[in-house]
Amino acid sequence: MSSEENSKKLAPDNQLLAEIFGPAESSSTNIIAQTFKTCTFTARAGSGEDVLVRLEAEGSQISAVSAIQELATMVIPDLVPNVHKLGTASTEDGKILGYSVTTYIRDAITLEDVWSDLADDQQLHVVEQVASAIEMLQGIDLRGDKAQHILKPAKHSLPKEPIIPLGGPSLGFFSNMHDLVRGFVSSQFGPQQITITDTDDGGIKFKSSCDDIPPVAISRAAIDALQDAVVLCHNDLEPRNILVQAEETGSSPLTVQYKVVAIIDWEMAGFFPFAFEFLYKDLILGSSNLYYSWYRLFKDQTARCIHANSSPLTDAQKHLFMALDMGLESRARASTRNVGKLVQRKWIERDRLVKSGKVSLGWVRGPEAGDVQRFSKEDNKELE
């Protein structure tokens, strides 16, 4: 990337830091991640406290993301970094950026940094902690007074009938489940892969671009039933977004386990049936997540969460699974020059995976796979 392109990426400057921390406080910064639209960096303010700052360009959803984080702290306060400050600040060249300042977790590393080195029982121990956090998030009463005040802070009084939002800052918010289902599927697949139309009964029909793949329809009644399964979902629970610390357990012999100390990057969070988050893992395997063991443990340990509030919704979830599975098959057959999709295809071939005959099970090792080695972070970089 050229120096000119790098210069266009978002970055803090002296004016912006002064507006966030005050002109009297000098700050040292260290950029962690940087794009044209976002920048995340650590800063040490004059008080000596280390904090994490996120910048976003115009159209920022930081306030909505922070409200969701505040909601999550109702049940997992030790796993959600505190939001200290929200607002907008300007750079020396006149850009107005949204920002958030949150607690920086010291002495923690991302799970991605150590995942491939963990023994099977250590990996399971971490995923069990994540699954437990998911169950607690599902336990939030979204119709309760406290949740409603967090979700609608501008209102001085609650409406007679509490309103649960659908969707989230990343995908967008929707007024009804029908539009959320359409929006979710269309966000993952283009019209060249799946055509989406409404049915006469107000349901949705998904048709593949491949003539030999049968269409899938979800009735309006099934879609409406999904409303009762809406919970708070993170939607990006991958090793890069989970911070852990090593701790010694036992006495003889000493063993090391990893404790989850924070879940970060809530930008994709929102209000969905958990089936959406569960299914999303199938779509990003081999792209946003390059660890099959993480995927398999996550799916196996959280399968029970799908049915936590939705035991009568099996038919609705089944057809949603089928629609997304159809999209995956259509995408796999399509020729593409998209680098990300090519990497995903090569990764799936390398790990010898096939789609299971049981659609909710997702990706499994192929019958001829045999022993597949454990791939490291460096192996994944080499593949890319």
C-alpha cells in the first residue's frame, strides 16, 4: 500500500486528542487497527490511565453500539469493557469523527494469539466460558424497564407496550421480522446467488441461481414465530475478539487454563434469534474464522442456546438454515475473482470439510479426511 493511501486512513492527531482528553492532558498513542472508516488505538492520558479509543467516520453507530454494550453489562459486567466517554471530535483537517473511550484490559491477549497452541481440554474450557456468557445474554429481559431505558435513552417515559428492536447497528434496524429475515439473507448473498421474493401469504421465497437446487420458502406464520426468539447477540464471537489470561489451576501437578476476561468489538451486535448468530458461523468459516476447532466447539457447545426460548420454532429455524445453506452451495458453484471467497474455498479444501447432511450441524470433516493436522496462525497467513 502506498504512503498516500496510508495517509488517508483514519488516525488521531493532536487536535482530536485534545478534544477527547482535554488540552491540558498529553497523550501517547499506539494504533491497533486502522482502515479508511475506523481506527482503534490505545492512549495514555495525563492521568496515567491506559484506555482504548475507537474512531469512526461519518455515519458512526458508536452510540448505538455502546448502548448494546451497556445492556450486556447487566449480566456479564466482568466481560464487557466499561465505556467511559462518547462523543464527536474534529481532526486538524476538519473531519468530524465519532469516538468512544473504553477500559483497556491490561495483561490480556487475544484468544487468536494462543488458540492453535492450546490442548483440546484448554480449548474446550474457553468455549464453555463463551457459551455460558451467551446463555446469560439470552437471559436479559428485553422488555424490562432497565433494558427499555438503555435502548431508548431519549424517552422520558416508557410506552405502554415495550418495543424490542430488531437488527443492529451493522446490519441495520428493522420494523418487523419479515424485513429482518430478508435483510439478513440478502446481506450475505447477492442476487446472482439467491433471488428473494415475497409469497402470497406474506412469507418469503428464496430461489438459487442454480436450477438444480430447489427453492426454499418460509411461511409468514413461521417468520412471525421467530419474534419470540429474539435475544441480544454479539454476532462476531471469534478468537480475535475474545481476550484471555493464563491462570494456574490445581496443585499437583499445576495446570494452565485460560480465563476469558473480556469480549470486545460489539459493532456487529444486535437483536436477533440466536439461530442467526449460530448460522453465521457457517458463512464465515474459512474467511473471518480460520480455525475449524473453534467453529466445531462453538457450534457443539451453543446448539442448546438455539432452543432456549424457541422450542416451538423448529420449522422456522429449519427453513432459515436451508435458505442459507442454499446460498452457500450457490456461492460455491459460482466462479469468482473475489480474493476472500477464493481463500475461503482453498481453506475448506485444505481442512477437508464438507457440509453435513444435517443442515444445523454445518461443516464436518469429509469421510475420506483421515487425520488433519492442526494449522497455526502462520499456516493461515501462508495460505492467504
